[in-house]
Amino acid sequence: MIRNYVTTALRALKRNWNYTFINVIGLTFGLACCLLVFMAIRHELSYDRHNANADRTYRLVAHYQNGTSDGFDTGIPLPALAALRIDFPDLKHDLTLIHEIGDVVIRTGGSAANKFKEGRGLVAFVEPEYFRLFDYGWKSGNALSALQNPNTVVLSERMAKKYFGNTDPIGKIVRLENRQDFTVTGVVQNPPATSSVPFEVLLSFASLKQYGAFTDWDDWQSTYSGAQLYLTLPKASASQATVAAQMEQKLAGFAKKHLRPEDAKNLRYELQPLTDIHFHTRTGNYANRSISKETIWAMGLIGLFILITACVNFINLATAQAIRRAKEVGVRKVLGSSRGQLARQFLGETGLLTAIAIVLALGVAYAALPNVAELLDIQADALTLVDPVVIGFLVALGFFTTILAGFYPSLVLSGYQPVLALKGRLRVAGSKYLTLRRSLIVVQFAISQMLIIGTIIAYSQMQHFRSADLGFNKEAVVTIPIPERKPGQLENLRAKLAGLPSIQSLSYGISAPSSNGNWTASFRFENADKNEDYGVVMRPADTSYVRTYGLILVAGRMFVPADTMREFVVNESLAKRLGFAQPQQILGKMIALGGPNSVKKPIVGVVKDFNTFSLHRKTAPCLMSTKLDTYNTLGIKLASQQGSPEAISALLSTVQKAWEATFPDFVFQYEFLDKTLDDFYKNEERLFGLFRLLAGIAIFIGCLGLYGVVAFMVESRTKEVGIRKALGASTTHIFGIFSNEFIKLVGIALVIASPIAWYVMSEWLKDFEYKISIEWWMFALAGLVAVIIALITVSFQSIRAALMDPVKSLRTE
């Protein structure tokens, strides 16, 4: 029996080869998309799950709220670590503070080949307790003792091989920033790609004071976002959420005890589950990669939509060719076939098509895997098709697709009455099957138009990122990190570079105007007896900073050259926040940074607002002054007439030689400022790329189905076309007959898709402080694109029918 079903199915599929081809291609791409989306979602949802106590581990986050702002800070004051251990002795060994350092040079020998520049998310000072909270597989050394002593370091296998090749690294020396040596006491397995705490160079926390932390050990007001505190709560009979809520209540008392009243009033310590850190785009993580759960579920929904689009093709084509198979059904029923047997036969045909599509989908997914991994910023080796869960999902997906695509057509085809089928009295035109096909085409185009609208809005937002007025000039500016230096080195480097004709201006500062890494300080204004309830973003820089980055001075003057803070320049936001309607009014006023004993200094200038962060966040109140020991970045403004690639390459080579002569123990790196700013929006670029890809696939699959439906319509109306031609109908008129109906369906789909797309994209845009407005033309453009695509798809078959000789058309049976 099964053999007979298979043989019959193969004959039917071969006989209707064009229908088979369209369905297999559509199902192949639909299944491949679903498979790749499933793998990506599974990868994202597995972040930090490898830790044994992941469900009980939390990150301590400071939530600041006052009347005008609401923000989060992952940085915890350094003295909080000891204070927490005193106030919560039961957690003494289940909490730890991680102090990340990035953009550092590690040396393992005297030659240039033994210098390694390590970026963010790789190097950190940690305690032995770190290994109680985060799971590492140990190859050498011991978790309890490896970092017990100062000047010790644990390396991952990858870093050990990078620094020392195939030799045993235990006992070897690594030198950090050419100022402190560490002895290798352990080697651990590489952290998985799904870790939000992915450190591979783990330095003993006992050495941090000697190295120098980014904030003071007794300062409760200053924080550094790379100094984060994690804790594991004990197991309890109550739910974990309840235990965490109880701990947060205790932390409220902890804040009141240790913080100043004005600070504790606006701050609340919250526990952020380790397994949720990856999904919080506002707070970020050490891996510098996050994705919202809304985006993940949107990916899954789009994958499902694409599969539905492919299944709609199958249903449309199956019902469209129902008349062609009516006599076959009639003969089988006369010969004794039951409706159940016929339904199983047609479901078997669907299953066979799906099986073929699954095999092809595996090939498509395998070929596309590297590109998808690059698009979603996932390590290529983190996604694999050779996985029992992936294979199981594919089998389940194949079964689901067979039922979804094959159930209704099998019900329709097996339900024909044999007498009517054999007499040829079955009609499709005007029947419920035609209504169903129209409805399904509307569903297809609604899905496609939702994706088109999403793509247009995402593209417009990305263009806004690229073209928005940031308050400074990002073009033709190169930024170069400045390492730890000795007195006079910055001046020597400036002297070597200042005379180069290709350099218009250069400046030292803590960072570029827009930066993800920020120093926020508390301050007192004029004669206030306490600090303001908000901080200012600090941008220490030399007097060339304004000219190099194109900032605009709207009142007063720049501060005088100095090595320490003597005068302040503020931005417009700070002036307005302090109650001054005109920038000139704040000139001459006094500000004191830090505690009550700090010295007041005058405000001498006001600059036009510039974006201190990415466009996700509002421009913050900002304060600028000189402070030589904070200058970590050299900004170089290139002369516009020297902008050719060859000239820039030659200039950078000259700059590198001068830099290496000044800092021979460090590694030279540079980045163009516009590229740095583009990196702020990696998540949005990924989403935009995903929209484009999935929208294109959905449109392609929809066009395949539409092409097949039109082909069957043309075939079933061949004589009608011949009669119309014989009576004088033009080619345009015939084309209009077939195209007008589909234009109406596209219009209905646009009406359905528009409010859904508007709601979804409005929610997405809420993540941005500076965003575009969703305008009517975006929906009109999506509708126009869909109409053009539909007309192009319909035109192949309709024009061919219109050009056919009417004599041949009238002879067609």
C-alpha cells in the first residue's frame, strides 16, 4: 500500500512538474529560514545558562530616578564590596566585584612580536570567589588558590597559546601596560560564546590597588561602569523572584546606611538576573553584545510568517489545480477508494514534497550559515547543524509543514463527488476555493508588506543616525588611544605631528565627544550647601578640542591652557538645567566638583549641545576643563585637501612612526571617528539587515506562489482569452483582466498590514531618544513596491496569454 502511495505521488508530481518545482523551492526557502531563525534564537536564549548557579546569580545595578531623569548604572562604588560582606556575612563568599580593564597592552617578552593589544571584555581583575559564581573548566591550577596571591594571572587556553605557543605557560610572566608583572598560575578552558562575562585574562584582585583602579577605594559617589558586582543568593523554598525581592528590600537599607541622604533618595539598588543580562540593551554587558527579547520574538514570528507564506503557496496551487485532478479522484472513488485513502494519498504527496524540501533546506542553511552568523554577530562555530536538538526541530518542522500545507488541499481533493467529477461539472471560478485563494494571497502580501514597511522604517532610522546633527564634526577625524605615559611625552608627540601639512588640528582629551565610556561627577553650583541631585558628564580636554571636533562656542571663551582644572566650559543642557534661559547668563558662575571641601572654579564658556552618548540617550549636562592625567585619546582632524586614500595612508604611517617613537612599549591603533560612532548602532544594523533579508525571502516566496496561481488561471481561461482576442480585445485589456484583481488584493493586504507594522515599529523606535516620525509615505511606498512586484509577477503569464494566437486558444480543450 505504502509503495503504491509513493509511486502514485511520484507520478503526480512528475506530471505537474511546474507545480512541484514552485512548491519545492518555496518550501525549501521557508524551511531553511525557519531552521536558521531557530538556531539563532536558541543561541541567544542560551546566554549564561552554562553556569551551574545561573538561576540564582544576579548583577547589582543602580537605578537612578529623580523628577527629570531615569537611568541605570552597572558600576558599583569600590567600597561597596567590603561593606556588603560586613552587612551580609552569609553572602561573604557568594559575592564578588569584577574590575574590567580594556585597551591594554600585554607583553610576554622584549620583542615587538610579544606585544598584544587586548580590547574590551577580555582582561579583568577578579577575586578567587569569581570562580564560585562563574563556571570555568580548569586545565591547570586550582580555582581556590590560583588568584589568592597578588601579581598572579589565570589565562584561557586561547590566550595561553596566543602568548606562549605550545609551551607550558605555568610560571611564565606577562607584563601589563609595561608597569606590573603577573605570574601565570592557572589555565582554564575558553569561555563559551554565550557568556556575558567572557574574560580570558583573569588578574588577581589583590593587585588592583597597586595597578590603580579607575575610582577611589573610599569614594561612594564615583563609579566606573566596568566595576560590576555579582552575587549568588542561597537556595530557598520560596520562588527565586521572591528571594531576590526580599534582598532588594535589604539593599534599600544598605544604600541609606552608606550613601549620602541626597544620593540614597534618588537611588535604588536592583538585582538583575544573570540570565537576563544579555537581553538588557540599556545596561549592556562585558561581552558588548546584547539583544532585546522583543527582537528575538520578532525574529521567531518572522520565521513563522515565512513558513506560512510557503505553505500558502502550496494550498493556493493545490486548490487552483483541483479541477485538473477532479477526474482522477472520480475514477479512484468509482474503483472503491475511500475519502480517507485519498486524503492519505494527497497528504503523502505533501509529505514527499516536504521531505525533498527538507534535504534542500539543509543544504541552503549550511551554505548560508556563515553569512547569517556574520549578520547577527554570532561566532560561526557557535551555530551548527550537527546537533540532536536542531535535527529534532527539523523533523518536527517537516511534520508541522506537511499538516499545515497538505491538510486542506487533501480535504478538498478527496471530497469531490465522483459523478460530478467524471461529468466535468466541477467549477472553481466563483466557488469557495477561489475565495480561499484570494484570502491566502492577501495573507501573503500582508506579511510581505509588513516586512517591507519595517525595512523602510528601519532604513530611515539608520539614515537618521548617519545624518543627524551630533553637535560636532565626525568627518575626517582619526582617534588614537593614548597609553600610560611619562611627563613630557604628550608634548613631544604633539611637536612631532603639529607641523604636518595633512593635519588641520589635533587635540588630547579623555575621549571623543560621543562615547560609550563616560565619567560622571557630582557637583555643587554657586553657594549651594549640597550637591545637585544629578551628575555632569566630564569631557576633560585641551584647548584644541573644540577646533578639532568642530564644537561650537555659543558664549564666552575657552578655558586657559593648564594641566589641572582651573576653568570650566559647560554645554547648553547644563546651563538650561541650572535655570539659565540664555547661555551668557551662566558666565562667571562657580562650580565645585566632588565633595564639600572641593574648590570652586568659574564657568568661562558655553558650547552648543553635542551628543555625549549615542542617539539612544538624551544629551546629558556636560562639563569640560583641562586635566592632563585623564587624556586617553588623541584626536586628529585631517586637512580636507589631503583626503585621498593614498594621502591618508601616508599620513597614518607618519603618525604611527611618531607614536611608536614616543611610546615604544605599546601597540599603535587608530580608528576613524565616523566608524566608531557607527559601532554604537550595531544592534540596529543587525535588525535592519535581518529585515532586508527576510523581507526579500518572503517576497520571493510570495511571487513564486502568485506566478503559479496566475499560470493556472491563464490555463483555465484560455478559451475566454481567445474569444476576447477574436472580438478585438487588446493586449493591454487582457493584461488588465488578470492584473486588476491582484492589485485589489494588494490594496486589501496594505490596509491589514499597515496598523500592525505601525504598532510594531513604534515600539521598536521607543528605544531611541532621537528618532524619526513614522509618516504616511512609508506605507504608500510599501504598497507601491508590492503593486509593482505583483504586476511584474503577473505580467509574465498574462502577457503571454494575451499574445497567444486566438485560433490556437479556441482549439484548446
